[in-house]
Amino acid sequence: MSLCYLNGSFLPLAEAQISVLDRGFIFGDGVYEVIPAFGRRPFRLDAHLRRLDRSLSAIGMRPVLAAGPWAEIFARLLNTNEGEDQTLYVQITRGVAPRVHAPPPNLAPTVLVMSSPLPRQDLAQAVSAVTHEDFRWQRCDIKSISLLGNVLLRQFAVEAGAHEAILLRDGQVTEGASSNVFVVHDGQLYTPPHSQLLLPGVTRDLLVELLADTDDAVREAPVTEQMLRSAEEIWLSSSGRELAPVGILDGRPVGAGGVGDVYRRVLARYQQFKVSSRER
Ligand code: PDD
């Protein structure tokens, strides 16, 4: 049975309980993080904790723990639970209170951390995607637990036989239902710039950083629907799936329909970085 952390205690996940009046349950009033861990060590932990604190601040909550105590909780779960590679899931809600929309001040937040094994995956295996209008709200930069829009969009993709939905708002790509999007167009690598309409992905930002001084430097610039549809390569990035090449978009092959040269180079660079950060 997997161990979790809930409000200061470690206990088996099956025994963890919260009140039905938790504002996360009633309103989706909370934020979360998904942190990959390779060889039982969190990857890009500082960036994930910074984003967690930014999400909390965006909904008017204070940081819950400092980096040291977070790291101790994560280490205990990662060393106890199954899997050399795992994903940590952190969820913080505003806490428990009678159901009124306006958040009462000074509630004790509900803090949950759990982890699950991360299956080994072939990152060079192409996936398929479909496009969909981005009908979500306008604060997609907050990693909110209110994910109904993302859930419905992913359901649409799955029902269409695809892995991911790539979202379009006003003729431009924002992101995937649970990933960021990169395209190679006319030999140049692009990803949409940070804005309130997409999540600042930790994997996305790492790729931008790793490629900055290379021939594959990423241009953080708008990606139009037309660029997406005529792209030589499309890939998705996220903490769970890392980097995934898209071979088919809306039933048509992307570029030559396989895994592109730029993807292969970038994947090699990313994997090299993963190895070197484990050795540190
Ligand atoms: N999702 N955009 C959205 C809407 C996401 O949900 C995610 C990740 C990303 C990629 O961000 P990162 O590289 O920091 O994982 C972009 C996680 C994995 C999830 O909800 O399970």
C-alpha cells in the first residue's frame, strides 16, 4: 500500500480522509503540482516549488512549506513507495469551511502529497493529436485543481482515438490539454510565449534553457494554426510524458509522419541533462 502525506502525517493512501466541506472538493479551490522523480530523486524541484508558490500567490494563499520540509516529505515518500522512477502529486486546497463562495480568511490549508510509479516509456514513440478550440478560462497560468476544461478536452482526444488535444484560441496554439506544444516550422523551433492562457511548463522552460545556445534555440513566439498545420515537426512536453513527438495531427501525417531530426537532437540533449543532473 502506497504511503501518502496529509496535513502533517504520513499514512497509507487508502486511509487518507478529508472533510466533504473541503473547498477543494466543493469549489475546486486549490492548486497542485506534478513533479517527476528519477532514481527516487525529484527532477527540477526548485522550478516546481517556485511554480507552486506562484500558483498559491495567484489565488491569494501564502506558501505552505519551505523548500527543506517539502524535500523531506518527498524523500520519505519516494524512498518508501514503489518505483525507481515516480511522479509526486502535491495538492493544496484552501481548507475546510461552510459552503460560501468568498473564501474566509486564515483557513488551515489541506495539504496532500502522494506518489505513484512512473512507467518506463519509449520517448521516441510518436503519438497522435487532434486540435480543439481552447474553451478554458483565461488564467491557465495557474496550476489550478479545477481541471474540468482540460478533462473534457482530453476526453475529446481519447474518443477521437488520439493521445492529446492541441488547443487553439483565436487562431493561435496555446498548449495541449495536459502538455505544452513545440513546432518546427521552416526549420525554426517555436513554442508559444508565456501568458495567462497557458501553463508555464517546467519541461517547456527546461527545453528553452537547454537549447538557448544551440542551433536549435527555441523562439518563444506565437504559433498560428496555419504554422501548426504546415509544421515539419510537432512535439508535446510535460513532466509525466517528458517529450513526445506527434506523428499524426487530425488524421494527417506531420511532416514526413515519423520522428523528426530536430526532435532526435533535442531528445538526446534532454537525456544527457537528465543523466548529468542525477550524477550531481
Ligand atoms: N500536466 N500544460 C498543462 C495544461 C498541463 O496540465 C501540463 C502538465 C503542462 C506541462 O507542464 P510540466 O512540464 O510542468 O509538467 C502544460 C501535469 C503533468 C498533470 O496535470 O498531470
